[in-house]
Amino acid sequence: MKSSDWFRDAVVYQLYLRSFYDSNGDGIGDLRGVIDKLEAITSLGVNTLWLSPFCASPNEDNGYDVSDYRSVAPELGTLADLEELLAKAHKKNLRVLMDFVVNHTSSQHPWFQDAKSSVNSRYRQWYYWSDGRPSDTHPHGGPPNNWDSYFGGSAWTQSEETGQWYLHHFLPSQPDLNWENPEVRQEMFSIARWWLEKGIDGFRLDAVHHLGKPLGLPDAPAHLKLKQFKNTRLTHAHLREFRKAVLEPWGAVAIGETGGTTPSTALLYTARQQELDAIFHFDQFFLPHPRAQDFLKNHERWYRKFSGQHAWDTAFFSNHDQGRHLSLWGDDRYLRRRSAQFFAAVLLTSWGTPFIYQGEELGLGNAGFKSPADFQDQASLRRYHEALEQGQDAELALAHLLMYGRDNARTPYSWSSAPQAGFTKGTAWLKPAYDYETINWERQQGDSDSVWEFYRKVIRLRQDNAALRHGKWVRWSHHPHIYAVQRGKGRNLVALVGNWSREFVTWNLPRSRGTQGNWVVLLSNYPASSSSVKAGKITLRPWEVYILTTV
Ligand code: GLC
């Protein structure tokens, strides 16, 4: 057994540091805040934390623009705070993953500051530089190729100092590192080891799908919607080297953000843990208005390809880069509690390691922001303004921002109904969610019907049932509203049957699998279950969900 195999039994809590808990009143969440709230995290039952980036950064992208990799950002605390957090977390059997921003640095990083100063800089080759390319629109030279940045505009910016252009797949203040340069790789490996020595258990590798650029930096094919190359062969070579040089000797885990993968291309990363222990793909966010069957089909597609190949996936519905799933897929108005609980059950019975994003365990939906002025996130605002410049209907562009803007998921944690959601004694860096007075952590404690309490129960169920973590995954339902799957088999069978709709639905449990009726309900989300599970028939109320086993 590889020593990183523990990850397959993990339930991860993604913690967005700036927004979790502010211990010193400056309006920004910090490491001491996490230490203060450690009990609240562990009482939920999760056993792994993913901390958003905590190294020094000018925060153009909230820490995803690092200016010193061997440091802790002063607004988040000190290295001693981090070490204390690691020690206390480990004492509680909580492992900690670091968000390692490997693809780019901040433009304020001393490497880039030096690199941009002259073509002869010692750090020039740590980044990508190129002369401009003349074209009809740029007769004096424009971007060297047609690549797009994720955050609007070209992936190239011209630097004043030398007139050459540098590459950035994200903001212009996030120049891409040149991983083809062995010096860069050695330095990044050495940084990773430095953090492992401090006690970090593994990494979430940020934007790893862009690590290896195609040789010669050619134009991307015109038919691609986003003109970029992702998941290249070079990326795999770099990651295999990282695995050998860092992960294997330390028994450390790495989960990569691999946008743009299909089940087959993702397999190259995770089969037999050659490179990564698991990947994040984003297919679920590309399903237009998903319903039970879209979701089941999608999950099945990935499961079929991965299982049997000793490959591993993650399961997640929300993170810091999307609108909240309750608002995108569920009912964040009338049946909020039930639909939040429904998704909790689906998530925690999924195949792959589940990731819970802070706040979803309260049933948080989108922030309720009304205008662009409520947003801080540069990326979302740039895309919004670009849409307007390109002539998109203003109302539509605004609706898109309000629904998908990343700050929807980054609001300060709704701890209580106190001012600023109980997150800070000062003024929070981002407005709290509109509904914190009613939907908050404090109100849900001790309420046996709360979303928080349901998450706790379903996490426990997963921890107690190997079938839910390792059992075979079989899709049961083809009914448009019913999300039903079987995990495990025989005496270790656990089934999930849920109603992804606002309607009442009666459904027959499959009879053909030796499941002749003696169902026991392990968990359901409506209090005092009045629906019936009798003679193999189940009647489900809106968003009702059952986790069942047989006797
Ligand atoms: C990843 C992060 C995102 C960040 C981007 C650039 O996609 O999840 O928050 O903006 O990389 O680092």
C-alpha cells in the first residue's frame, strides 16, 4: 500500500482562509481564527483540511499570486501560527493539505521583478518571454500567439522594460513560470519539501493543467472556444518528476486541478498514482441545468473509466471558483434545507473522495449581491466588463455575474446573527451573505433537523461504511427525477434514493439484485419519515433522500 492511500478514505473540508474566521479584527480571516474554530471543524467529522493559499501575496487573486513561497502572509498570521495549527490538527487526526500555486507567481515576486528588468536577468528564463507579432490589428507587434487568459483578454502582456511580452494564463499580475527550465523545477520541489518538513500532509496543485506548455508556443486551433493548450505531455513529465522527487519519498498526497480533462485524459494523471492521487475535473459545471439523469450519467462515465485502473477521483459540488451549488442546481428559496440535505447525501455517497466547501454544510446559497460594486474578485469583474465591451446585453451580463461570480462562494463564514455574521469584530473584507441572520452556524447547533447536523450524520455514515468509500458504484435509476445508486453489494450494500425535484414521486426499488424488500433506513432528511419504504416501493417528497441498506 502506498502511504498516500489514506486519501481514499478522506472527507475533505475546503477552507477559504480569508473568509473563515477573523481572530484580530482586521476584517480578514486568519490562521489563528482556524485554530480558534478547530473544534467546530472536527465536530463535523471531516478528517482532512484543504487550506487556501497562505503564502505572502499582494492578493490580486487572494493568495493565488505568491510573492514569497517560504512565508506566511502577514494578514493571515505567522509561520508559528501555521505550525501550531498543524500540530493541533494532527492531534485531532486532521490532515492538512496546502494549496500550492505552481503554475505562476505574483508579478511582485522577486524572481519576476528581476526577470522583467533585462533580457540578461538571471531569472529571465524562469518565465516565458517573446517578441510581439505584427498583425493587421497590431502593425507594430501584438501578442506573440492567440492564447486567451481565463480572466479576459490575451494571455500575453507587453512589459515596458524590454518591450517583450510575457505569458500569463490568469491575471497579468500572475506570470506563468517556465517549468521547462530545470532550475524552476528544482526550486519548486525544494519549496514543496520545505513545507512537508513543517508538517504539511500534501498538496492541492493549483492550475496544474497548464504546467507544461507545448513546444514552440504555437497558436491554438481556431475552433477552440478558449484558445489554450491544456494537459500536455510535458505536464505529465513534470508531474512524474515531482512524484519521484518529492511525493514518494515523503508519502505525501497531491490532488491536481486539471481543467479540460476527459475521463481518458485524466486517467493519465491518476492511474496507479503515477503522478497524482486524484484530480479535480469540472464536468458537472458544464451540464446545462442538470437533473438527476445528467448527473448520474456524468458520474457513471468517470467511474467506468477510472475503476479498475487504480485511478481515483474527487467529488465536489462547490468551491471558491463557482457560484454555490444550492443556487445553481438546488432550491435556495423555498426548499432550501431539504435540497441542501439532498446534495449532502449525494456528495457523501459518491465514488471518489468528497470535498465539502465551507458554508455548504450550513445550506448557504449565493451571496445575494445586487451590483458589481458588491464584488471584489478581479477575475469575475474583468469578465463582466469584457462581456459589456463585446456588446452583450447589460442585464444578461449582470445576471451572469450575480449567479456565477466567484465572490458568491467567498462571503465571510456565517457564524451567527451578530453584526458581520459573527466573522469579525471589525469590517469584513467582503460583504457577508444576505441571509446570515437566519442561516448561520450558531442557529444550527443542537437542531437535529439542521443542514449542519445532516452533514455530520452523513459524514459519519460514510466513515462507518466501507461500501460508501470503496464499494462498487452502480446506477439504479433512469427516472428523470430520481437519483438512485447502489454502493457495495450483498451484505454490504448501501443504496441512495433521492428525489431531485419539487414533485412527489413514487418509485419501485430494483428487485433484481437480491433486494427483496427488507430495507432499513440508515438516514433520511425529512423528520419523522412519513414516506414509506414498503414492499420495495418508495414515495419521496420534494428533495427527499434516503440512504438504505438491506437486512
Ligand atoms: C485556480 C484557482 C483560482 C485561481 C486560479 C489562478 O483555478 O482555483 O481561484 O484564481 O487558479 O491561480
